[in-house]
Amino acid sequence: MTQTYRARILTPRSADEVHLIDDAQLVVGDEGRLVEVAPWKGGHCDADLRQHVLVPGFVDAHVHFPQTRSVGAASGPLLTWLNESIFPEEARFSDATHAQQVAVEFCQALASSGTTYALIYGSVHASASEILLNTMDAAGLRGLVGPVLMDRDCPEALQVPVEQAIEEIEGLAERWHGHDGGRLGVAVIPRFALSCSDQMLSRAADLAERLKLKVTTHLAETPGECQAVEQRFGRDYLSVYADHGLLQPGSVFAHCIHLNDPEWGRFKDASAVVAHCPDSNYFLGSGNMPIDKVIAHDIPWALGTDVAAGRSFRVPRTASFAYDNARQLEVSLSPRALFWQGTRGGALALGEARFGALEVGLEADMSLWRVPPWAESADELLASLFFDHDAPPALATWIRGQMVWSAL
Ligand code: GUN
Ligand code: ZN
């Protein structure tokens, strides 16, 4: 049914232009698409939301479902943190009851954060990814999910042999990829080079190519990890993924902190995508991501919360850390640019043109936020949205026009 909202809307048009309508008429048609976005014309409205600010839903390019309960596990740098805090928790996802409970918590965390699209890493268990997809489906959420692939250098309980892992993803993809008009889908996720045999990396690439699935993984997050990769494979980190067929147009690489200049050039030439996870980078002490290189090479990028190395499911908080990261490098990354990257720009970087802005023709993925009464201009509203870490969760979130969260 068509819904008409009267609202104050703020939407990005580019990395430096935003559009604010204080009193807007926003009409969502039967298909969940925006059919009108214009100044208020009068007449009936289903809800008057003008006290707050309505923005596009946020896009999270990198988040770990089985780490939902691990936020704040402050056990040290990446490899120590994985072994001490993360692998034991992820092993619990062989248990369907645990996976189901956490899936509900995870979906609530996404929706209450105003996140309307996410690229989601599962545990190694295909059964847990299936539970999450079912739970997301019932909740009306949108995203890509995949079990992480691991067959070496991690606890035995977390190793899945290559054939089994590939077959399980094929099964998941058959049931879920493109589900409900593409609201849900499956991704191919070798966890990182160190947790995969050569065969696993190659078979993952084959599978992604055969089923046209997106590839995502971690890349060059810490110096220790890069050294271990160099030692094992005898080449630089990006070459490892490239040589196994994983460096494809649209492949999404999280972190990318410690790449050398030739690697950046090859990354750009490959039309790969960066998931920038600055909160995680600070929490694990992984380093400052050279966002200046990403910008100079005109590499597509999106923000990733990277829960649980990231401490919040909220993309706006990640954006605030991205601002800090850029300041450390004396790079200017404006709130307007962060708004773009966290919504429409991030969606486009991930190959999704259907949503990300409040524009006629796009799907109505939206979130509503409380802002202080004195915040009036676009820049004041952005300051509150992105830099007020004390702000409460989203007041409401919609995906394709369906309300998936409400605290109204
Ligand atoms: N590298 C391999 N696995 C992980 C993970 O779970 N989180 C982060 N931040 N980096 C990783
Ligand atoms: Zn991660």
C-alpha cells in the first residue's frame, strides 16, 4: 500500500553535495520504491516525522555475525585477539540454539543502527549462516551472508575441508542467492590468506566466478599478518589473492592498511573495492588506513563497522572514526563525504544501485534519527548524526518501505 510521509529529509547527492528539505512529502509506492520526494504539498499523510531527520539507510561493508557478543573483547592485537577471544566464541555457532539467539540479537543491532544493507561474515558453519538468512528474511533485512572459509592454522573445530565448504556454499546459494528480488544473497568469504590452504583459495575463486557471487576477505590488516603471509607464500599479500583468482572487479577487501605502492596500483587496476574499518583499526591497534591513497587512486570504498573489532554496529560512528583516521593523515574527509560513503556511495561501491539515497525511483531504505532542536542546517544535522556518540539508536528503520525497526 502506498505510504505518504511528511518529514524533514536529508540525503546525499555526491561526496560534497547534500539535499535538505525541511518539510518534505515522501511517497513510497507499492513496490517499496520512492515515487515522490518533494516539498510538502498538503493533504493526507500517514505519519508526520518532521521533529526528527529522515536519511537513507546506512550501508555496512564489513561486519561479523558470530562476533555480536564479542564487542569489547580487549585481548590485544589481531592474531592474539582471534585466538584468545574470537575463535572460541565462533566455535559455539555449531550449536543451532546459540546461532538462533545471536541471529536475533544481530538483526536487532543492524536494524536499530539504521543499517539497511550489510556484507556479513558468518562463522565457518553453513548451518549458522542459514539460520541468520532465515532470521534476516523474517525481519525484512537486506544483505549478503556467507560462512567464512578456514581449513588451516586455526583450531581444529573451526576447520572445514575444501569439498565440504564449497558444497555447503553451493547449497546456500541455491536456496538464498537473489532471494526476494535480491534482498538476500550469499557471498564467498575466504576468511584471510592465513586461514586457507592454496586449494581453498582457488576453489573459492572458482565458485564465485561460476555462481556470480561476490568475494570478500581481509587484506593487509597488521604488519604481523603481512609478514606471516609473505613467509608462507613468498610474495606480497595482494599477489596471493590475485594468483588464486580472488582479485576480481567488485571483490571487497577489508582494512588494506599495509599495502605497498605497487599493490595499490594493482588494486586499482583490478577494480577492487576497499571496506574501510577505522574503529576496528584503532581497537586492535592495526594502524591508520591510508585513505589518501584510496582517494588518489579513485578506488571505490565503503565503510565497515567490523564488529567486533569495531565496537559499534552504527555506521555513523564508524564514519566518525574515519574522520579521525583522515585527520591523522592530514587528509580532509568532510561530514558530507562521510554521509555519501555511508549511504549511496557505499552502496554503489558494493555494486548496488537500487538504494542509498532518498530519490524517486530508488527503493525506500531509510532511517529516522532524533536530533537536537537547535540543529537546523544540513551541516548541523550531519554533525549530530555522525559525531554525537551519545545519540540514542535510530527511531525507525525501513527497508523497501517496510518498517523493520521502531522506537517511535
Ligand atoms: N582477519 C581474519 N579474521 C578477522 C576478523 O574476524 N576480524 C578482523 N578484524 N580481522 C580478521
Ligand atoms: Zn573483519
